[in-house]
Amino acid sequence: MTLRVDPAAAPFHIEGQPPSRHPEADRPAKMTSSSDTAAPAAGRPIQDADVLAHLARHPDFFQRHPEALEALVLPGRRHGDGVVDMQRFQIDRLARTVDDMRSNQKRLIGTVQANAEIDQRVRQSVLALVEAQTVDAVVDRLVQAVPQALGIECALVAAEGDAGRMPAGVTALPPGTIDRLLGAGRPLRLRGRIEADARAPLWTGNDTVRSDAVVRLETRADMPPMVMVLGNGREATWHDGQASDLLDFLAAVAARCLARSWPGA
């Protein structure tokens, strides 16, 4: 009788006798997935081959996790078929990041400076309006001083009603015109580009204005519907979706100055 060790079966068996069943033999087989077979065995340290295999299965890994490149120790320049200069790749990537940061910084500084300049110009316009004591003076400041302070081409005040009953300098509009221009209940309209067939009634005969802002003036109940209109020869001076906080503030000041000095106040 010969004793033989068989590691694939029970701990041992005797030739000529049926082998005893292994305790695990009656347990159902464990289901495995492709990810289970691809991962290293539990408790085994991850080997270089595991990393290479994972990268081969996921070639877009560094696109999805670019931050991983920052922690890598990359080789220097090497030559040969299929060799990628990862050091150069990282340097180029960091250079692009720095360029983007500089561009964003320049845009931010430019925006802050432009906003500060616009804020100062609006302040000058407001001071010019509040100093006016009569309705004629208010309208004159809106038409003359405000464009100069804002650096635009022209401005006007328009009201619905009979032209013969309007103060000097106020453009008369037919009833209902303002709602048609702005939309019922809308406070303003900003146009970046004025087409030739869209100049009436505000810019009839004026071919130089390319962009305009029309803002409803909330005055008094006994006053006709009114708007403040700003126009400029440069396209996109105003545009749809643009922030209008300073423009709303200027219009609110103009409305109060007109309400204070309008005949019958």
C-alpha cells in the first residue's frame, strides 16, 4: 500500500481506495465577474503588471484623472518606438494651466477696471441730474450731459402723448408704443445690433446708432408713460442678457428727477 500526497484532492488518500471528499467540494461554486478576474488576489500587493493591465484596459484613465499626473515621478526624455515623453507631457500641461490662469487673471482685472470706470461715469451722470432744478434742465442733462459722461453717442427721453404738450426736448410717442417696444410690464430692452428696418420710432432718420438701451421710467401716476433711451454707434454696447444694475439705478434717478420737476408736480 503506497501513501501519496495529492494537494488537489483531500489532504491525502490511499491508492486503491476512493478518495475522501474535500470539505469545500459540496459548497456551490462562487460566481466571478470580469472585474474579479482582472483584480489582484485579495491580500496580495498590487504589482506593476496590475497597474499596466489596468491602464491598458482604461486608456483614458489620465484624461479622467489628470490630477494623478501631478504625483507621478516621470522619466526624462527617451527615444524609441512606442515611448512617450511623459515629462514633456506634464511640462506642457502645466504650461497650459499657467497660461489659462494668466488669461483668466487678465480678463478679471480688465472686467474690474471696466466696471469701476462705468460706475464712475454713472455717478457723474447722477450728479448732473440731481443738480437740475427744472424739467427742461433735467431733460437737457439727460440728452447732453449723460451721453458725455457715459461715453456714448446720444440719449433721449420719450413719452406717450401729444407733442404739443410735452416739455422741450421730450420725444412724443403714440399711445401704446412703449409696451410694443419693451413688452407689457417689461422694464427694459437691450439691443446689441439694430437692423435697418427696426429703427422706428426712436431712431427714425438716424443711421449711426447701432446698439441701444430702452428703460421704462417709473414716475408718477398722473404723468404719461416714459422711457429713457441710450444709443451708441458701436455694436454690442448693450446686449440681451447683460447685467443692468447701474442702468436701472440711472433710470430710477432720472425718473425721480422728472417726477419732481414735471408740470403739475
